[in-house]
Amino acid sequence: MSHAPAPRLIASAALCALLSGFSATIAAGFDLPAKRADLSEADLKRVADVTRPTKDFSKAEQYEAMQAGATTSIDPVTEDSFTHISANMPFEEEQNFKLGNALFRKLWVSAPSSTQASDGLGPLFNARSCMSCHVNDGRGKPPERGPSAVSMFLRLSRAARTPEEEKAIASADILNFPDPVYGHQLQDLAVPGLAGEGRMTIRYDEGTVKLGDGEIVSLRRPHYAATNLAYGPLDASTTISARVAPAMIGLGLIEAIPAADILAHADPDDADGDGTSGKAAIVRDHRSGKIALGRFGLKAQNATVRDQNADAFANDIGISTPDQPDAHGDCTEAEKKCQAMPTGVQEWLGAEEAPGPILDLVTFYSENLAVPARRKASFPDTLRGKRIFYETGCISCHVPKFVTRRDATNKAQSFQLVWPYSDFLLHDMGDGLSDGQQVGLASGREWRTPPLWGIGLTRTVSGHSFFLHDGRARDLTEAILWHGGEAEKARNAFSALSKDDRAALITFLESL
């Protein structure tokens, strides 16, 4: 693995320079940390040594099977493998986890209702609960039969049109601009007395890829449309992007990774010439309004787990929170009837449908879902696949290891060696995976590198093996073959492998 230069601290820069990127932090009047402030010089050296990619594939690395450090779950593998609490969670905090779990599963109802603490759904929505999308806290999937798409939805947006709008995006004041009628997301469901906005339709074209040894693999290319639109056509400039719900494990640990350590892998101008760039997503924390490193969401559009949850409450369920207080959710001014519907705000409970304590508990639950322990980490086929994964260049983006902050907010997540296999940066994945939709600094071709921990348990937990941002890949081989852009070199290396070597690499992935 080649190492990007250590990041510099950049105080200010022109807008055009911001949009083209820097060799370290991307900023326009923004400051991001160039070095960890939570460690001594001796500990910095220890962290550098322990996170250096291995060159010894004869045996598993020390602590490798415990891929989320002391938080790792060692419970038996079942469909509930993603639902367990961090193993080192103090007993006195388990109650908050259980309360958060109950709220995560809670079914919201339309207002007004006799169950006043549970009303406020919508008026437009995609799901009635968090668990509806994240079944067993796992991955969503595209609809296989019929119109239901509960764990998959369409994001709607257009690009900036004016210099003022471009400046707003460059300053991280806004991510993009909604459709003037349908807002940020197509909600296919609505409360009684109101029509859902429309339906997502998917058509697949099958194509084939011939691998180096002659094996033929079929890839399906999706085509998405918004149909049965209840309030007129989409704006001509609106783009649509299909998204499946991601797995919920390890989120608090990801937030506890120091920004400086993630930024150390950023190389947006490919200064080291290895063909892999990696660009930091610069966003604003919803709660504080301060500039932060984006690390959650398919395009790294959110800085914290709380931000991700508030966004899901607002857009997926139509529930207001202190961080996103509009009780009408994603209803736009053009949807007059939606804006006139009653809300679930109860003054005696607070100014939002999900007051602060509810968002706090759901966030605590989301931050503390444990990553399962590795399976067969020391088996010969797994180690062989690991070596191939490294040699084919996959770790250029899927960075194996980090050490979390010593001063992490949650002590259970403090100073843990974790193995997410992600750099949490934006990468150009080529035309094949492009959705044409800009989200903040991420272009239509750019996506955040997803963490790979738990990927081998997808079928066990979620009952399917659909991968990538829209579930188009039906197995891990297809997912790899869809990689383009910066990942094209690694994809081609995979394609050129023998059948046995490809199987070994998949075995390694399935052990994560």
C-alpha cells in the first residue's frame, strides 16, 4: 500500500480551488486537524505501527478476529448477529440501549391519535419505523416482486444553477437542491386523506463480463424511474438516485476514528501517482452548525450518527426532531394539502414529534450495535484470500485498520483497534456506478468507501446477498466487477485471477 502524504492544515482557499480539491484537507476557510491531539508522541508511534498494513499472511494478525476491539460481539452467529450491544458496555448503560432499541422498532402513527407519544407519522413517508428499513439492523434490498420498496428509496435533487448556489455548496451550507414539488426524497406512502407522491420502478438490463480464465459473469444494470406521480412531473433538472438502507453495526466506532487519521489517506490530486485519490467530504454538523468531516451516508453527507438518524427521521418517516424540526417532514410548499395536515407535536412533550430524549436514545442505540467477531480468520483459504485482497490493491480504499480516539465520548469505544476496511473518503467509481447526483462535494461518480465488517453475514442477517448502493450486485463477485474509476485497476486484477484465487478472495470477504 502506498501512503498519502500527511495532511496539511489549510486556512483558506478560493472557491475554484476548493472544488478541484487539495492534497490534504479540502477547505475554504475551514480548519481540520492535521494531527491527533488525543495521543502522546509515543502513542502516535504505537498507533502508526499497529495500523500499518501487514506483509505476513502466514497467520492471522494479533487481535484480528476481534475486528471491533473490545466492543466486538462473540455471540453465536444467527439472524440477530447485528442486534447485539457492544460487549464492553457498562451494565448501567444497557437500559439506554434497550430503550433506544424499543424506539428504533417503534411504529409511528398518523396524527391526531390517542397514542399521542407515537403520532406524527409523515404526512408523507417511506416507512413507519427505523426497523422497517433496517430489518435485524442489517442491509436493505431492492424490491424483488411487487411494488414494495420499504428498504429502498429514491433521492431527488438538482445541481447548483447559480454562483450563489455553488458557493452555498462549497461552503457546506447545503448539500444540493430539492425537486421544487417532491422535495429531497420520493415518499411512496402517505397518511389517510393524502396521496403518496409516486412509485419507484426498476428495469434491469443484463450484460456479461468475461473474466481472464474465460468464466462469464452476468451483471444487471438498473434503470430507475419515478412513476404514478401524484403532483405533476419532476422538474426537468431533477436527478434520481436509488439507495438501499445500510447495516447499522459499528457506527459509534466509525465516529470515534480521529478525523486526522482519515484525512491522512486523502489524496484528491493523486500526488503519489498510484491511481487512487480519495477526497474528504466536508459537511456541517446539524446540531452545532460547525464544519466537520463527513463519514456517514453513501456519499459521506453526514458527520455524526445523530445527523444520520435525524435525517432518516425527517425524510424516511416524516418525524421532526430538535435537529430537523419541521413537523411536516419533506412536504414542500407546492404540496399544499400535505402542509395543511395535522402534526404530532404535543406541547406537553416538547416542540418536536420526537423530542430530544428520543433522538438521544435512538442515537445511543445506533452507536452501540456491536460488530460480530470474524469467522475463520486464521484458516488457510482465508489467509490466502487476504493476501490476494492486499496484492490486488483493494486496501488502497478499503483501509484495514484504525485506532479510535483515546478521548472518545463513549468510553467503551475509546482507544480500540478496529478493522472496518474503509478509508471513509469519496472515490470516483466510474460511469457504471454513477448516479449523476451531486451531494455536497461528492459528484455523481463519487461514493464513500463502505466499511466491509459484517459483510459476510449479509445473507444470514438480512436474508439476501444484494450489494452496492442500490443492491444491483447479487453477490460479492458482481459487486467487485461493478467497480470502475479509481477502482478499475483493482477490478481488473481481480478479473485476471484464477478461479481458485477469486474464490479465496471471496472467502476472505465472507470471513469479515
